Amino acid sequence: MPRVESSAWSLPALGPNLTAWVGGEMSGTNSGDALSEIMAAVRQEDRPRALALAVAAWRGGGSHPLVLMLAAEALEAQGEADQAIGLLKAALAVSDEPELWRRYGAALARGQQFADAAEAFEEALDIDGSDLAALRGAAAARFQGGEMAAADAAYRRILALAPQDLGALTGLAAVAVRRRQFDEARGFARQALAAAPGDLSASMTLARADLLEGRAERAAAQASALLARPDLGLEPGIALLDLRAEALDALDRPAEAFADYAERNARIERGAEAEIRAMGERRIDQARRLQAFFAGQDPAAWRTPPQAGADDAPVKGHVFLLGFPRSGTTLLEKALASHPQASSLEEIDHLDAAAGDLLATEAGLGELLTLSAAQAAARRARYWEGVGATVGGELSGKVVVDKMPLHTLALPLIARLFPGARILFALRDPRDVALSCFRRRFQLNSAMYEFLTPERTAAYYDAVMTLGMLYRDRLPLALCEVRHEAVVADFDAEVAKVLAFIGLDWDPAVRGFAARAQARARTPSDLQLVGGLSDAGIGQWRRYERQLTPVRPILDRWAERFGYAP
């Protein structure tokens, strides 16, 4: 998959306005002395010293754009990504240097803010339309954001400037595979291989095309050959294991596929040790902490929300779609978003941004319980402000669907802040859910970390569902269960029930979920929906029954509780 690359770190990479930057004043420090020291370290390619000096200058009040840019690099390396983005934004307020825009775009992309990242790269392109580094960044950000048409256009712009650009050729091949235009994908991949024999990205694209066209045996063989290469890095090895596992699954060789999924996940975990250490409270521990707290609460105290709870919503209706990852939430969200009177939010956690601090501690939970009407209104206003900033369209008269599967943990926030909201609780056979979470490759974060082993996946499912059932018993929620298997079996009837629950009439436009998924395919769920409604994922756990044996006691208990066949 194309990725946004970090900027080169050298004197020329600091930008064409370097002379002006060095000659400028640096407020809050002793004139240009600190800046001169930083530049001396840069000239000597002493990166650690340059970054340390920049951080010291910034902490001392320095606001020169070069200082902010290098301090941002240092802070991001220390895990302070949000603060780094803030420093780059502050630097851009006083300098329109293209390198600042490129670094800002790369930082946003690493934070999975792909649309904003692409816009940042395009700001650099407005300054210099032939800036290949910015074009590459914009193309990769559009690809990662699921905007295939925009990614295709950006890669073609690169080829117009550099006709044999390897990254553009492999990027176009990847875009074509994502669009299932396999002949075109092979054409670009072969051009790349002609320019760079043995290119790994192009070779992987050919294997991926074979897999998606049903040539699983050939795809598995290609992946095995590439995995044997001595020059294979960590990330390509992970991607190839993922590819071979999918091919082996298609060949109905589940034991071998499972082994590859397990090895892929083990490599992901080994490669992300620093990020994992910086995650703070594990999500499973959060779920258990919240369960312990609410189990000891007086249910009556939580059943009365703050006054005037839903009157200030700037929309026709408000829906939270939650449950657990891989429980059918994406199919339902795409269907609802296709309704002309509905609008679906990007999977951005606006609720956490507005009120997540209230779930972080026992004191915060106490504050949530005693919120005044004015305090609740202020939190809601912060939520809707965030929604408005990301949607970019008029929402009045719309039913807004906020889909975040793990908002299950945040049901107290929803009950207290949005008592008029409707809750759609997605269910799917827990054994299929757990298998799918383990098999699919997600962007690693504190929640997806739990899916790297079957044991952690099952334990996390157990913790979240235990908490969810406790919430459902004790909170005043307007809630409707939606079973994935029922939606697949009788789409029109089940979606009609959901529409009625959220206050909308039936509209055949909801059947357009596949086209909607195709237009912005980012997640594993999006990619599966491109082919339309399918029951292929139902009962998949039976093929992996032996591999799931260690976690079956947990999953079977929930399957029985939800009424799934043993």
C-alpha cells in the first residue's frame, strides 16, 4: 500500500527560504544565537543535537518557524504527535514554506487524518506545482483515505513530470487493484518491473491481482517466493504474510492460513513495541474498570439525564451505531448513509473529543453523573462543533449516523449528553466476530492491539459485551439490536425496521451501499462490501474450529446468550 514518506533530513530539505529563515529574528531567545547553533548542527548532519537544541529553544519561548519545525520532529519521535502537529500549524501561521506544509501533511497522515493531510500537501503544490515530494505525499494520503479517483489523478500528475517514476507506477498499480481493474494494474506493475527488476511493491501487486481474480494457488506461490527474499523488511513481510494467509484461506487450508495470520500479528506487535508502551491504559482494562464502577452504582441515579438534553441538537435525528468491530456495522452504516435524508460521519471519535475525559477517572464519572444542564449543553456544543468541522455540509433536516463500534464503552456519555439519540446495537455470531478481528489487519491503536492474538480478542470481546449488557440494564437508552445475519438474509425488511426506528421512511437508495463503499474504500469492511451483499462471512468460524478451541469457552457462552446455534 502506498504510504506517506517522511521528509528527507538534510540542509536542502529545510527549504528554499532557508537564508531568510536563518537571518530572521527568533522571539523569546537571545537573538539568533540559538538558531545559529541549530544550523551548525544541521550542517554537520548532527540530527540529535539539532533536534535537542530546537526543543530547548522552543521551551525557552522561541517561535521561529525553523525551531518549531524541528521541535515538532523531536516531539513526534517522543510520542507527542498532537503537540507536534500543533507546532507545525503554529509555524505555518508565520511562514508559507513548502517544507512546513509537507511535514504538516506527513504528520497528519501518520495520525490517520488523511483528508487533512492531502490538503496540506496540496498547499505546498499551490506554491510549487512541480513539487514531487508534495505530489507523492498527496497521492499516498488520498490512497490511504480511500479516495481512489484523487489518488489516481495525483499519481498521473507525477508521471507527467517524471515519466518513469517508480512510486507513481506502483501507486497506480495499487489503485487499479483497489478498483478491481486488474489488466490495468498488471500493466503498471510490469512497467515498474521493467524499470526496476524485482521491485517488491510491483511484485506484490501482481500477486494481489491474482488473488482477487481467483488464482489463489498462484498468489500463494508468489507470496512464498517473495517472503524468501533476504532483503525483505518488516513492513513488506507483514503485508506478504497477510496476502499469503488470504490466499491459503481461499484454498481452504485454514490451519496454514491461521499460522500466517498469527505470524503476521506477531511481527506487527514486535515492530510496534514503542507505540504499545506509549498507549497508556489498555482498552480491556478500561472496560473492566468501567464495569467495576457501574456494578457498584445505584441504577436509579443514572436513569435521569440532565434537563433539556436533546433540544439543542442541530439535526433532525441523531443515531449512534455501535457494538463491536466486525459485527456488521459498516454494512449498516453504508446502507443508512445512502438514504437521502441521512448523513454518516467519518469514523472520527467526536464523542471522545467532547467528553472522553469524563470516562477516564472515577472523579470524571462522578462529574458526568452530576452534570448540570448548562454543562451538558457545553459538551454537546463541542461535539457538534467537531462534527460540523469534519462533515463540511448542511446537517439540518438530516438524521446523523455516528458509527464507532467501540462507542459501546461510552454509552454513559451518550445517555447523559444525548438522551434523545437512538442506539443501534450491532450483533453477529461472537465466534465469527472474534475470528474476523484476528484475521483482518487494522491500523494499530490501543483498541486494535487487543486483536493481535485470539486470546486477547476473546477476552476483549467478553469485557466489552459484559460492560455493554450492564449499561443496557442500567441506563435509559432507546436501543435497537440489529443482527448482521438477519440483514444479510433479508436486507430490505431488516433495514426498513432500522429506518423506522430512527425516524426515516423506506427508500430504495439504501441498496446503494456497495457503490458508497467503493467510492471511499479504506477499511477491511469497506473492501468486502464493494462486491455487494454476501453471506460468505457467516459461519466462517466453523472452518477454524480447531484453531479457536482455546477461546471457545468464552465465545460459546456469548453465542448462547445471543441465541446463536452451538
